[in-house]
Amino acid sequence: MTVTPDYSPNEPQPNDSLGESQPNFLNNFQSLYDAFLKNHVSLDDVALGGKHKVVQLLEQPKAFETGPGEFSIYAKNLNRQTNQIFMRYQGNGTEFQYTNYQLYSLPPDPFTARFFTFLPGKLLVYFGFILNINFGNSNPFSYQLLPPIAKNIITMNFCIANSIGHPPIVELEPAENNVFSKILITAPTTFIPTGLDLFYVIVANI
């Protein structure tokens, strides 16, 4: 938790009266309340007051010490990667890397940029953009998912990036060798014939 700049640790002064200190007390409590909202449910929430919404793990230079009945979860930086989550079981057990989060990119071309990453639970996330689509020449058209290793598609989201209108119609092409690797993209009923840009995110199982 980060305390806001409005918090004053020097309030009250030893000789202050309650009347003099009350505004500063109220300001300090409000500052603490506001600071606690970062990554937490507000303290006065009826059902979940004070519970975490997001946990941020600061990068650690080495493994945490653990005693009997304890275990550690922490982030460490890996060479040529990024911060990864590590775990260490009780009694200073051997630490192990829990995540292998890394962004990968494929060679771009003038009209596409493709990225993917792996998440815990055998999840694969494809994301990127397709530029300057001309449905007039090819409607629908097939878009290749790379790498082609998706066993099941969980969700797909294609958004228009450069205009106002309906997003395209997207559907999976049949799997080949139990792998889904192609998306069929069809123009909506109202579309810009040329120059349509799309951003997309696809979550899959591997």
C-alpha cells in the first residue's frame, strides 16, 4: 500500500487540542482510505471489505526463506525473459519457476502483426492486428493462427480499430489433425469496403 502525499505523520502535535487536530486526523484517515483502494476492495464494502483485488509481487533478488508450515510466492527476473513467478515450499524447499510468461512475436508483414504468449493452465493467447482489409476482393477470408497448436478455442474478440461500425463476423474453420488453426472472417452487413483495421485477442487451450 502506498500512502498518499496528503498524509501527515506529524499530526497531532503534543500540545494540539482536539479541535485543532480534528481536520488533520480526518485528512489522514481519508488519505489512508484512498491509499488502501489500490488493489483492494474498499474498507467499507459490506461483503468484501479490505480484500485484495490484485496482488502485485515485487521483484526479489533471491529466494525467500521459509519455515515449517510456510511457503513463498515471489517474482524474480530471468535473463532474456521478464519477471516470472517462483514458489518455494515450506522448510526452505527447492524453489521452482511457476510461470513461463513471455511475449513472442512472429515476423511481421505490411498488413499483419502477430504475437502470442502462454499462461498457466495450458492457456495460449494469440493477439495482434490486421491492417487495410479489403472485403471487396476477398469476402470471407481465412486468417492463419500461428503457431498452429490450439486444441480448443475458448474465446475470440475482433475489434474495429479505425472506424465506427459493426465488427466482422468470425468463426472457426474445421480443425485439422485436432488443431484449430484458421479463422474465417466475414464482412458485417455494414462495412467499409477498403482500409479496415482490426485488433484481435484469441484465448485457446493447448
